[in-house]
Amino acid sequence: GRTGSRLKRQKYLSLLDAGVDFNVPIPPLVRKDRTVELIIMLDHSASPDIEKALSLKKAADYAKKNNVKFPPIPDDLEKEEIGNKVYSVFKDENDPLCPVVFYFPLINNEKYSKLFNPRTVDYCSTFHLQQTPEQVYELSNLSKHNVMEAKHDLAKEIYNIIQKK
């Protein structure tokens, strides 16, 4: 920690979920005073919102309403099955200052495990507030695996961002 930090003197630390409005913490990332170039969005919303990629749509609506940069998102996310793909990439080809968004919905990925489906396991429910270390490990490793599936596309986008500078 920082030397002299008043946080060291506090017995309890209160935190606020930055994704409270629509389950992904976009508002603190896309503030006008920030220049975010790449957003990796892990959406662990509950069903049926996750299948519809509702949090992604709400994030785009938030950006539009608050006049902050966010790539265009298709109107019919459910039809395009965005919520059922391991990941999707969104970018605004006409605006080099708009962040690129990698969207990772919480899905059953058989490349990770044929047995683990986070949409049907009780402990992955939005209202299940306690998990065992094993459950945390299983869920976090699914997310890690999904991001690793995108590593080549992520590396390409990071390279493109660096080349623009």
C-alpha cells in the first residue's frame, strides 16, 4: 500500500460494484477524461440476459446517452447469437479514437470442460453470494480459458493500437 494511506487505518473497506446498473463496469472506463483504447468485457450476467447480450447493449446505450465513444453494436444481438459465442469483437472502423471491445459472455465452453456449464450450475447464479475456493477456481479458469482463445485477436488489436501511436 501507499505510505501514509488512510486506508491502512480503516478496519473495513467499503466497495461499490461498478457494474451495478447493467452488470458490466463500463461507466468508469469510458469517462470523457479517459482515453481507453481496448476494453475486455467479461459478462457474467444471469440468464436470459446473457443469451441476449443485454449488458453489452446497455453499455452501448449508456455510451450513446452520455456522448462517450463506444463501437457500434448490432441491434439484434440475440439473432446474431453474440451471447452464445466464446467472444466477439466490436470496433468502429470509421473512428480510430473509439475503443475496441472484446466481449466474453459467460458460456458453456466444451474446450474448457464438457461437464461444466456455468448457466446451469447453482453457484454461478447472480444471487449466490458465496462460493468455495474450488468453485471460484472453476469459474475463473473458464473465463481465463475463454480469453486465451482470443489471444491472437487480442494481440493483433494491441499491436494495431501501438502502431497508431
